[in-house]
Amino acid sequence: MNNQRSLAQTLALVFGVAFLAAGVLGFIPGVTTNLGDIKFAGNDSPAELLGIFQVSILHNIVHLLFGIAGIALSRAPDSARTYLLGSGVIYIVLFVYGLIVGSGDDANFVPINNADDWLHLALGIGLLGSWFVTREPGGMPAARPSAPPPAP
């Protein structure tokens, strides 16, 4: 049995662990400022991870879910690549969403501030770049061996 992980599996695991850590750290006093006043959701949550990134309980739960998904999907190369692509697209959408709604808008229910916007862009590029570099040579999936022709 081959226990060697593919690059896609390793990258999905790294992103998964990082998201899981961000979700956990979002609930730790001192690492997250104003944690006593954290809101479940909405743009008025004063809590900030590392004193920079605006978070809420919902925001932290989303990080935990992305982390769990990354760790679980890192078990197989194809699911790891799917995680990298899907998460990358979602984080680019979050970046655009943050630009559209702004930090004071009522539609900003996650919440997302300017620092979050730029982090989401960086994560989206990193995840999509990881998906891109883990593709098969030539950009096409490797050909699967076909069944031998039936005997005459």
C-alpha cells in the first residue's frame, strides 16, 4: 500500500489545519480582542482575531467548517483538488462580496472588514494556485487504462 500523500492532499491538509486553527483562535481571549462582546453575526461584532480581522461566532464557525472539510477531503487526491478549487472560488466570491457590501452595510452579516477582504483575496489566490499546480501534466487527467478487448 502506498502511504505517500500527493501534493494536493498535503496542500488541502495545510489549508484545512490553518482554517481550523483560525476558527479555534477566534474563540480564545487575548488572541481575539473584544471577545466578551462578540456577536453571533452581523457587522457590529467588535471582536477581532489578532486585533485585525473582524470575526463573529458565525465567522469562526465558517472557519471551523472549512478546516474540517480540508482535513477530511485531504484523504484522497481527487477530493483534495476539489477542496482547493471549491474553497478558492468561495474565497474569491467572499472577497468580491466584501468589496460590494462594505464593513458598515447591514448585508455584511458574516462580518467582514477591509483586512478580511484582502486576506480572502490572498486565500482565494493561494487555494486556486494550489489547485492549478496540482493538475495532471498537460492539464488533462491521466488516462485510465481501458479494459482489454473481448476475446473473439
